[in-house]
Amino acid sequence: MTTKIIIRQYIPDDAQHLANIYYHTIHHINVKDYSEDQVNAWAPDSSLDLTGWEKKWETITPLVALMDNKIVGFAEFELNGHIDCFYVHHEYQGFGIGSSLMNEVFNKANELNLKRVFAEVSITAKPFFESKGFKVVKQQNVEIRGVKLTNFIMENIKP
């Protein structure tokens, strides 16, 4: 029996859950493709100050994925088609949560009549985004807290 994945809009009570998913996914999953120094620069502290995140989430209103009433992923989708954050809980990868979130991103893009959805994608997430029809526009090295990381600008353009 498969458990249903529910996608809903962010509510303020979600903030700590989303911050935890962000931190733990980077430290458990992305560490396979990035060094310890890189993941520590990317997500330096599990006790993140939520103030900045909460202000951002008030304006972006992330999509939140739930399974068995547990928050298991989120996607920040901006009105211009930009996906800023896209994370699935490290213990729930491979259950279709990312696909459900991406389907909802595409639904929102269609509602907004957007032809292009784009993101800065990690080495780790690149195969997933490619499986959803995204193409690499550019590989780049970005600096976070003095440490360089490789990622990819990727886009999905609807005909």
C-alpha cells in the first residue's frame, strides 16, 4: 500500500520543519557530491536563525509536501518561474515526493502562463531535474561563506 503525498501551501508553523529538512538533506544527501567543508558552508548550523527564512517564506509561500501528516519536502517557487529551494527529507527520498512537488510547480507555472521554469541545481539534484525535462544552461562555481561549490543553472521550457 502506498501512502498518499499531499502538497499544500506553507504556513508559519512549518518554518522549523523546512529548516530542518534543508539542513539534514544537505548533510546526509548532498555530502555524497560535495566535501564536508562545502556542505558546512552551504548549511552551517542545524539551529538556523529562522527570522530570515520566515520573512522569505512569507513572500514566496513554499509548496510543502506531507506524507502521513509529516512534512517531508518543500519547494520555493517564485512568480517568475524560479525554483529557489527544492528539498526532500533525507529519509524519504525515492518515494515520489520530489516528483509530486515538481508536478505542482509545473501546475503553478501553467496557471501563471509561464513557459520557463528555472533553478540553480546541485550536482546531487541534477539527474532528478534532468528526468523532469530540465536542460543545463550553464555550469557555475558559486561562493558561499568563502567556499566554492559547483552547481548548474537549469531550465525547462514548454513549447
